Amino acid sequence: MAKSTYIAHYRSPANEAPTKGFFEFESAYRASSKQNAHDARVRMLETFGKQAVSWVIDDVQLKQKKAPVCTEQLEMDFRTPKAPRKSPKPKKYW
């Protein structure tokens, strides 16, 4: 299986110093599956240590790949637009 990069958003319980944030992790499972959530949880605990035990993962999303930058000359189309297609008239048999 090919691994994909995901972004997980987490939050801490409402205490005197609430924490919110996100981190990246890799998983071979589909987004929003139990295995994917488990991989996110393990990665969060590896990254933040025992202070993250009470934190909750709110959302897991697939990381979007950046769009390539256009380095070529753009083309303009000066052709006349095509006429819209007309649907045939229905035949009425009386």
C-alpha cells in the first residue's frame, strides 16, 4: 500500500491553558477510518509526549498537493464560440 500524507487537527480539554493545533503524519489507510485515526493518535503521542494523552483529534484530512506553477506562455482563443445545440422538437401523435 502507498502511504499518503494527512493533516490532523487536535485540541486539548478546556482548562487554564487550552491548546489547539495540527500536525502531519503518514498513513497507508483511508481517511476517517479507525486505522487512520489510530496512526494519527500514535504520531501525536510520539510528537508531543505524555502531555498529549488527554488531547482529542478533531479532524483528519488528506494533505492537498500544491498546484504546479505555470511557466509557459498562456494561449488565447479567438475562435467564434460554437452555437448551442438545439434539441429536436417532440413529435405529437394525435
